[in-house]
Amino acid sequence: MKKSLLIFLVTSFTCFSQTVKEIEFIRSKYNLDEINILKENIINSNTLRSNRVQNYLNSNFNKSLEFYSGGIKYMIYDVIDNSPVYISTDNRLSALASKTNTLYPGGSLGLNLTGSGMKVGVWEINWPLVNHQEFMSNSVSKVTVPDSSSPTPNAELHATHVVGTIAAKGVVANAKGMAYESNIVAYTASNDAFEVTDEGSNNGLLISNHSYGVPVLNDNGELNVPNWYMGCYNSTAREWDQVSQNLPYYLMVTSAGNSGLDSYPNGLLAGIDKLTGNKNCKNNLVVANANPTVNPITGVMSNLVINPSSSQGPSDDGRIKPDIAADGTNLFSSSSASTTSYDTLTGTSMASPTVAGTLILLQQHYNNLNSNFMRAATIKGLVCHTALDDTSNIGPDPYFGWGFLDANSSASLISNASSPNPTALITERTISQSGVNSTYSFQVTVNDPKTLKATLCWTDIAGSSRDNQLNSSTRALSHDLDLKIIKNSETFFPWKLDLNNLAGPAIKGENLVDNVEKVEVDNAIGTYTIQITKKGFLSGGSQAYSLIVSGFDQVSLSNSQFSQNKIAVYPNPVNDILYVNSEVNNFTAYELFDIQGRLIKKEIVSNLNSFEIETSSLIKGVYMLNLKSDNGVFTQKIVKR
């Protein structure tokens, strides 16, 4: 019987993609005192859980902490009602299916993204094969293992395959990873929440991937957990939401699990409701395993179905989970059998690193254009906004979530939002309990019929856990924000699942449970108002949120939120000439610095609103451009090809 494959991987950005200054900027947004309290709470929680496991093993001498069954490793994670709860371990064609290849050098978008200089963290039950040929360069491995006493610890297939899916350099072309020039920091899984919190607060960790979890059934085909556990917003889900709440730039990417073909009594509905533990968080990105049919030459997808082994949602309160799907079926990647071996695996464990590696590239692209990184809510909202909807169920569903990962559309939207005349919008704002910022609205105009789409996403504060409650419909959402699109007297509402008819399609109406809300207007034409409001009390008096909008031709904003978008610096990456243009600023001078902060060139430009900078003599690398005007200094990161 098929069991859950489990993996986890974490992502941060250093070197060219995340400078010390950028890390310090992220850390400056965090309350380190609150984070230290959270760390202490996690330590206490881990100690109690470890004691429960040890007491169980002391009383059951025939049981082992870890064992293999059917080639899958199981490890006792906790003890509930005196019964052990186990966790287990839940590519080129994948890059084609998700269109991640269009971001590469030579790709159709011309972005030349490879993950160079980025550091990706991977949490696994075991370590990867550090010296696999896909990870070596000049006899040095791109993989480090901080929690191992040896630089080359005993390796395991699953971890090696996951690391390869993210970062294999492509010695064997079909095994090339999503971000194939990135580096890897690999940890074992026993202390993941604490280590993620530590990485986020100290090193500006942006993305982590966790493709491990608690399967519905154990290796004997019996319930691995009480039946209330599935879909429940339990203490584990709450703890991870606390991590996200304290690290608003950090996004946890996790596999949905491989219990899709398993069954158990008293779920929300037969055939669904199989997400466990942190898969029911509000603030993470849960990844399902799709099985697309893709032409290996053209990259054209001819069929898109979910793999039946992929665990289904939703959460018990009707939240849309999983969030997104990616190709995790028959993925070819590095293996631990030898330094030159490869293997083909299937599972949400393979889909999740596909997403995590792609998100790294999207963060890199956004940073190239905006000189900062997206908040977690922004990049989560972005990939949900641009996901390719499966045709079997229009709108979100408990199988695909919002749809199939589309890296091309996500990257294109970032580019469009950063253009001089944007036809897309990415904004990060804050709504307040009262006053001028308690609502927000603006207008967009659509000239020709097309789909106008807006997505609202926010990192919600942790809710109350529902341990021991079967199918509790009490919502886990703490802060209830609302998104609407309005034209004259007609109001367009967001998608939501119908908790009373989960076998039916998604419906539209006021969404009271999700912290991702998407409104779509088909065949839109004319002028529309996009409106953000709130219900009830906001703890702390405010809530940060992210808004993504596409499908318009003009936008009318009543504030200066997009003043930076009125400055165009292009092309970026650049070869020979960099163009600078502004609608509202007359520039007085510019300065160009290299990554070490050394002044490379400067020039007085005498109140021009457009000019050119010759860059052909620059060496390949990353530079910081300061544009000076009477309105202040605008800084843009520049990449020289």
C-alpha cells in the first residue's frame, strides 16, 4: 500500500541575490523579542513531544524509533492516546510543465534566471549525498550539512532526489534542477520549526519546502492518527502559523501528502479530507501532485490530471487546501546509490521542491526589478493568482487548490507590474482598524474584453487550535479581510468552497474562512472599482496584506503607492546600454556601485527625465544604481550579463 513520502526544504537568498544589507532590512521588520519567545515555546513543545515518544519506547521494547517498510522510512513523531504517530518521506519535464524553463537563459522571457548566488535550505528525514556529481564544482560541493558532525554524512535517496529537483546543475540534462545554480544547506527534520525560525530571524530566510508529514494510514494499513486529525487546525498547524506570523517575509512550502487513495471513517466526505498537521496551516503553500502530459520538445501541455495518490483537502473549516499543484509524477533526479546514479520517483514530495525552486527564481526576478523581495503573502498570492485552472473543476477545488503552477505567467506579471505603463499590479499595504486606511479602493479600466482578476492574500495571525475536535467548522481565520470588484451596481465576489456541498463546484460569495481571496470577472470591459475592506477586530490595530491585479489596461491610483513604477530602468539584466525614464522625476545625477559598495561611475545629468547609461565596459555581475532627483534617491539593483 502506498504511503506518504516526506521531504522538506528551505530557501534563503545570499550573495548576489540577498546581500547583507537586504538581510538586515528583512530582519529590521521582525520583532526579535517576540521571535525569541516563540523559539522558547518551540523548544518546550519539542521537549514535551520527545518525552512522550521516549516514554512510549521505554514501555514498548518491541518498537523502534525509525524503520523502513516498502522502501519508505517511518519515524515516530509523537504519541497520541498512547499510540505512536509516524511521519514518513511523502527533471526537466517538471520544468517544462510549470514553464520554469521560460525563466532560464535562452528562455522565451529573456530573464536569464538560474538561482545563482541563492542559498536553499532543505530539511529531510536524512541527509542528501553531498558529493553527487550534480552538486560538485571544482571538487567542492554546493551542499553543506550544518547539523552533521561529518561534511559527508550517510545519505538517503529521498533527500538526494529532492535536492536534485531544486539544484542539480544538469550533468545529466534531464535531471537539471529548477534553480540549478543555487546552493543548498541541508538539515535533518527533528528540529525543523526552531531551525526555520532561527534561519529566518538571523539570515533572512525567505522560502522553505517541507515535503514530509503524517500519513493517514501506517505501514499496516491502519489509522496512523485519530480520525479528528485529518483536516484539523491542530497545535502543529498553529505553531507553524506562529512562525509565519513572526517572519512575514518567510513562506513555508509543503507537500500535501500521498494518502489520496487511503480511506478512513467519519471524514468530511468520502474520498477527500486527508490533510494532516501543518498541511492545514493558513499561511503556508501546500502543494498537490499533478500528472500533466507534456511534449518534451515543445513543452506544450496536452492533458492535466491530478495524481490519485495526492492527498486531498479541504481543511475542516472549508479553507481551500491544497493551495496549488505541480508535476510530481515520475520525476527523474539524483539518487544516493552512487555519485553518478539517478532515479525516478513519484509523490507530492517531488511536486513541492518543483514549486520551491521556482519560487526562488521568482523572488530573484522581483528583486532584480525592485531591489527588494516579496513578502510571503505576496509570492503566495502571486502563484495562486496565476495558477492554471484545471478544466475538470472551474475555480478552486480540494484536489488542485487554485490550479497548476505557471512560472511563465507569474514572472510575466512581475515584469508587467514593473513596467512604465503597468498592465498588472503588485502592491503591499496595511489596513487599519479605523481611520483613512480602514478601507482601500481604486479604479482600473479594461479597453477590450478580457478576464479582470484580483487576488488578496495576507499572513494571518495564528488561530486557536482544534485538537480532539472532529470536523470542526469553526473557522481558523483570525483577521477577516474582504475583496470585491464593483462596476456600477454590480458586485463581483471571490471564489470559495461550499462546505455543505464539497462534491460540487466552487461558488462565489463572501469568503469568511480563507486568507487568499480571488475575484475574477470574465469578459470584463469598462471601468471597475477594486475594493479592500475588513470585518471585525484587528489584533494590534492593523493587518498587512498583498494585492495582485491583472487584466486591465489603465489604473487610477489616488496615492503615491506606485511612484517607483513611474521610474523605468531597462533592460534588466542589461548588456550594453541601460535606459532610464521617469514620468514624474527630473534626475540630477546617478551613481553606480558594485556589489562590494565600490563606486564604479557617476554622472550629473542636469534635470533630465530620461537618459542612457553605457554598460558595455562593465564586467558581469550585480550593481546598485542610485538615481538622484529633487524628490529623493531611487535605488535599483542592476544585473550585467
